[in-house]
Amino acid sequence: MTTLYFLTCLMITGVLLDWAFKSRTIRCVLYVVLTATGITTCTQLREQQVWHLDGGDWGTLLALVGYRLLFKRSRYFREDDE
């Protein structure tokens, strides 16, 4: 159940951030923020469960969502003028 919850959060968050942020600069800054937050969360939470995920899961979730922002926007969210 935890894996299913983790994958659901990963897909929803990744798609929402891809849709919300168009600027390349904002996407890179958000990547750095999410990666730093993921590392901090992993060390701070450790084994403690928050919303069915422990510190390692949260760290991985934030790092993977941030990593997606480094690539080109999904073709579904591009506008014709790009």
C-alpha cells in the first residue's frame, strides 16, 4: 500500500509541477529547492511516518519530482508559441 501511495504522489506532483512552471529558470531553481528539501527531510524524519511515507520515501519523492523539472516540458503542456 505504501508503494502505491508513493507512486500516486509521485505522478500527481510531477504532472502538476510540469504544468504549473513554464520558465526554465524557475524550473531549475525549484529543482535545487526540492533536492535540498529531500535531503533534509531524509535526515530529519528517518523512520517516522508522515502521510504513510518515512524519511527515505519523502527524500526519494522530492528528488524524483525535482529531477523531472530538468527536462523539457511535456508536449501536453507546451503552447504553440514556443
